[in-house]
Amino acid sequence: MGKHIGPTPGESAFRYPVFKARIDDYLGAMVPEALGVDERLVDKYSAVELRTRDAERPFGPEAISVGTLHAAGVPAALFQPAVLDGQAELVAVEEPETALHPAAAGALFDALTEASEFVQVVITTQSAELLDRDGIDPASVRVVAMENGVTVVGEIDGVSRALLEEGHAILGELLRDGQLRPETGA
């Protein structure tokens, strides 16, 4: 285990500067006008409030959109103190792009990539926008398909992998065109 750099047990992660800075940086990149989120205590529960450039007061949890909450939640999972301390071995996020504007996909991808330097990151996605970029290693992708009533999971099939490796396509294009298939080994 590395040196403990996060909050102590019972201490709010929102008061931990490194954790909070990464969340706020990525939230600002994904949500126009957002400066960050802060903790708001409601009775004995911890909630969030959104700081924006123009608002005179922060938006409480009752006024924050689902997309904005999700945009804050994904980086919160990726940069939680356990990740930064080396205590977490895996962060899994189902459809991290849910409720985000497609233009935010680049910042989301950057957050996922940065976090993968500290922890194994596994995501599921059906978003071509999230995959619309050069440099994704095809070996790190698994494709899921339904074939004859059976779910098949495998590496990218040979034809698609060749298109990617030769620079004729990117993952997002193949997904959008229905051309990503798992290698079946048959």
C-alpha cells in the first residue's frame, strides 16, 4: 500500500483537495458554466450542490439535473481517495456517458484515461461519441453481441481489428455502422 493521501475514516472526501480538484476540473470540462460541486449536509446526509459561473448561490440537489449529477459522479468514482491511495483495484462504470451531452465525451474519455493510470477502469458503453478517437488500443476492448439467443463476449473480430490497426476506421465509426463484432474463435 502507498502512503495514505485521502480523508480519514468518517471524513468527507469533498474536503480532500486532490480528490475535489479532479472532480471540479472534469465537471467544468463536461458541463458548461460549472465551476464544481461542494458537499451540502442535509440533516445527517451528505448531498451535493453545484457552483456555476453566473449563479448568485449554488444549486442544491433538488435543482441539479440528472446529467450534471452523473457528470460529477463519474469523476467522483474515478478519483475517489481509495483510487488515489492505491487501495482500490478496480472502478467499473456502466454507461458513463448517460445523460451527458455528446460534446462532453472527450472530457469524459480523458477522465477515464487519466484514472486508468492509477486503477483498472472497466466501462460499458453504447456511445459511438465516446469511442470517436484515435489511439484506443483494440486489445483493451471487448465486444458483446447476442448470437442465436446467446450472449457472446470477445475481442474485436479480425476484420474490424485490421480496419482499426490500418487506420481505415476508428471504434466509434465501427460501432455506429454496426461493424463491431466479437471474435468467436469458430
